[in-house]
Amino acid sequence: MSLPAQPTSPTVILTGDRPTGPLHLGHFVGSLRNRVAYQNDYKQFIMLADAQALTDNMDDIDKVRRNVVEVALDYLAVGIDPAKSTILIQSQIPELAELTFYYLNMVTVARLERNPTVKAEIALRGFERDIPAGFLTYPASQAADISAFKASIVPVGEDQIPMIEQTNEITRRFNRIAYKDILVECKALVPEMGRLPGTDGKAKMSKSLGNTINLGATAAEITAAVKKVYTDPLHLRVEDPGHLEGNVAFIYLDAFDPDQASLAEMKAHYVRGGLGDSIVKKRLEGVLQDMLAPIRARREELAKDRGYILQMLKQGTAQAREVAARTTDEVKAALGLSYF
Amino acid sequence: MSLPAQPTSPTVILTGDRPTGPLHLGHFVGSLRNRVAYQNDYKQFIMLADAQALTDNMDDIDKVRRNVVEVALDYLAVGIDPAKSTILIQSQIPELAELTFYYLNMVTVARLERNPTVKAEIALRGFERDIPAGFLTYPASQAADISAFKASIVPVGEDQIPMIEQTNEITRRFNRIAYKDILVECKALVPEMGRLPGTDGKAKMSKSLGNTINLGATAAEITAAVKKVYTDPLHLRVEDPGHLEGNVAFIYLDAFDPDQASLAEMKAHYVRGGLGDSIVKKRLEGVLQDMLAPIRARREELAKDRGYILQMLKQGTAQAREVAARTTDEVKAALGLSYF
């Protein structure tokens, strides 16, 4: 019995990160874990969005550059396999800028200004009237990234769904102009597990809030972070009944503890009363130390050979560029922009 | 005595046209004539701005594509020499889109909205709120075109001066980020002779107003156009004194008549009274027929070998691309976007 032939057009996933800082547990839960699974079943492109990161980091160019390699290390450390996933650097594929350029003609300024994700991110960054044009127009850039690889699945957080809609609007507009379905519509894939809160209980883990646990954290950093983990402010005495809602220690245990049966018992005990936070935190610390130790070790090992990481990125980028160049040729031909 | 060495960094001029229709006398006066002169003294790049033309011609892609070759024929017919000037097709130089992409981060939306040229053109096209994003952001694209070739002189009409200012703002902003003067500031070169009015007396010759005389016009088309040329509406009888102001027949004679001394006498006669419009128009027709006949003949000859035109465009574009690629490498390196 022979194996079935590799499908010639497997489903394509595009995913990635803005390389603006080390990845943390929030990324692990929200995307990295899934990517390690997806790479076995899909053609997965993972983009280091350095060019997009510049849209609001023009004052800290070095940060973006430096983190390209750091984030690549995080990828490999958690088990993303460059033999299965294609890891690419956005800025090294000029075709992505070219597609962006043409897609800018397929979306109005008013439509971009109405985009809820863009609106929220403009507010978040405090741009107000001083919005860099590249920031307002980044949905066109995102449409370029997705469509260049003809991705039909794009794993994103719920807040990014309007971006996917905008991409599909551009796709449809372009296909109408081209009189054929050159570009592929895509679907947002929202992870079942919601966003992981920060160690301080805030809704989002974020480097700028100082409430993260990085994937490369040292044992001592993990210990210190767990100590500060937000639990139940009403749980003043051990014998008091505790609350699970918003209790970051239990949210993390839900996400990472491999022994969910015994965790269920612990939760029941906590709710009944008689279980101190220190016991819960001790369990959490054990779980995180066990989970992160091999990731950290692998990361440290890989970090010794930056030449290998760059070689891997160069190769992935070259592979990805071939695909993007084919799409760009199709797009430009449909726009009448091929002469020779 | 030996000739002085060719300067290694001659002054660079960038000029060009949106290929949306055949070129006419307005282009001849406003730019083409000057380009024929400039090519002897400067390194001149002439861009067929097909990608920019798409920003407001997405509904008529074929028009843009077709006119790339037509406009190139006009260029060669009037004496632009591809051995002296580099003629390039914008869309075939991906680096121009790439530079645009990065420059979008160096200009705010508010600044683009305040640009008087953009404002005027938005009003002219009736876009109102439905402005394609690519139209609002085209100053960034223009900055990319100018800076890619490190042009320091850009011949433009007076209405385009704000675009040049915007380009220089982006240049300065980028050079500040790069900590060195990678990009070159440019100067607008406004032609001494103002804009040529249309045959109907309207301020601008424009295909959509039907008031043009094309460079490739047939003898019969020239005759018909001159017949309709707007003169002096108060000059009802031959013996009446005539007015020169706004009199298109005399404006064209000023621009094209090789015998300006005898033209001065004719003007004096017209103003005194006793000279009919038909005599003036007869002179104008003779001047235009004489001027356009060799251009038309050369154009028809060249049009027989479109293969040659495409070959010439391919070669010019390849030469231009080398220059643009060097600049783009410098720009990306300064932004930290070089890894391999």
C-alpha cells in the first residue's frame, strides 16, 4: 500500500508576528501552540512582519531588527519546524509592498477610517490626528500578505476579524476587475481559548505593561513572576472560600497544567475554602518551570548559532518569495501591467 | 587639448507623464520641448507613470496599458533620444512601490489631506469621501519616484509645487532617521512659458474637454481644430480693433511661430483694426502644419515597429531599475531591513 500523494494545493495558512519584543505565554496560548499543530496538516507560512512593525516604530528601528532573530528563536524553541512551516521576513519580499501599492487603489480612505481594528489601534497608540499614513493603510498591506500566499485560513484574535473582512473586500474587488478569481478569499480562525490575561490580571499580556512571562524566561524570572500573579483579592484568609473568576493563577493552570483532573479537585477545594494561594502558586510555578525549561534550553542552544537561524530565515524567505512573486505576476498581468 | 571628463554625478532630472491619452500641444510647450533640450545637459529619467495612472483609472485599465506605447511614440517623435534620456515604465520597477511603502510611515494622514495639490485633484475628480487610498497617498509614491533616482530637479507646473515640498519633507524625515543624507532634496523647475490654453480658450488643454491638438494629429484634424480656435469675441468686424489677451490664436502663435518679428507686426495690425481672424488663423494653421508634419511622419514611421519601442522601453526600464534598486538597498539598510 502506498501513501496518498501530497495534495498539490493544500490549504494555506498565513500567520506571523510583529517582531517588537520577545514572545510570551500569551503568544504561546494564542498562536504558537496551534502553529505547531497546524504545520502537520497545512501549508503554513509564518511571517516576521518587520515592515509592518515599522509603521509605528520608526523611532526604534533597532528594536524591530533585533527582534526578528529573537522571535525566530522563540518559534524554533516551541517546536515550529522550518522543514514543515515556511518562516519568512516580510521586508525581504518586495512583492508584498508591490501588492500593497496596488491594493491601495481598491479601498477608500473612508473605508479605512471606519475599520474598527484600525480605529481601536489608533486610539491605543494615541495617534489622534498624527496617524502615519502607513498605519491607516495597513489593512491594504495585510491584504497583500494574506493574498500573496493565497492563504485561505488566517488565525487571528477576535479583534482582528474586521481586518479579515477588509482583506476579502479587496480580494473581491480585485477579482471583479480581473474578471477571474485570481485571489482567494480567506477565513479568520479564532482560537478557542481566549486571550491569556497578564500576570497582574489585566486583560492582555503585554511587554509594555510589564505583566508577561516570556518563553525564554529564566527559572528565577518565572519564580518572581508567579509570586506576583493576581489571584482573588477577597481571599484574605486560607479558610475563606476563594473565587476562580479572574483568578490568573487558575486561568494559567487551566491553560498549561497537564493534570486537569487533579486541577479540578484543587479548584473545588479553593472554592470551598481552606486552600491558601501559596499552594496554588506553588503548583503553578511547578507547571510553568516544567513547561518552559525545555523551551529555554532549546532556545539557548539555538541562540549559539545565529548563522543557522539566519540561513533558515533566508531559505524560508526565498521559498515564500517565489510564491508571492507568482501571485504578483498574476495580479499585475490582470491590471494590464505586463509589457515585455 | 582633451575634453573634460564626464562628471560622475551629473545633475539628475526626473520627469514623466501619466499614460492616459495621446500627448498634445500643451505637453509639447509645458514639458516635451524642454526635455529635448535637457537631455543634452542632464541625466534625465522620463517615467511612464502607469501605476500612478491606475490610482484613478481602475475602471479603464486598458486605456493605461495602451497609452504606454502611444506616449513613448510621442516622446521619440518629438526628439527625445533614448540614447540620452532613460525612458522607464513605473510599474516595472518594484522598488518604486517598495519605497512608497516605507515613505507612508514618514507622512501623516493629516499632512496628506492638507496637501493643496491633492485637495485640488480630489475636487477635480469629484471623489469627495470616496477617495481611493492610493490617490490620497500618491505624494508618497511621487516621493519614491523622485528619490529613487536621486533627482534634484523636477520640472513641474506651478500647481505641483506642494508635491515637491512634500517630497522634500519625506526626504528630510528619512535622512534624519538614517542619520545621513542618503536621499537628495529636489527643486521644482517651473517652465517660463505658462500653461497653454485649450483651443476653446479654457485654461487647460485636456483630452476630456475635447480642446486639444494632439502631436500625432492628421493634417485634417489640425485644420478642423484651428477653425474652432477661440479668438476675440468682441472682434466682430474686420475693421474693429482686436484684443490679444485670451486670444488663443495669438497665444499659440507666440508659442510656435518661428518668425516672431513678423508676428509682432501682425499683432499690431490686429490691435489697430483691419485684420480679420481668418488671416490670423491661416497663419496659425501654416505654423502648426509645418511644425507637426515631421513629428507625425516620424511617429507613423516608429509606430510600424512596436517591437523596437518595447525593446527601447525594456532597456530604459532595466537601466533605471538598477539605479532605483541601489537607492532602495540604501534606504532599507538605513531602516535596519537588511539581514542576509
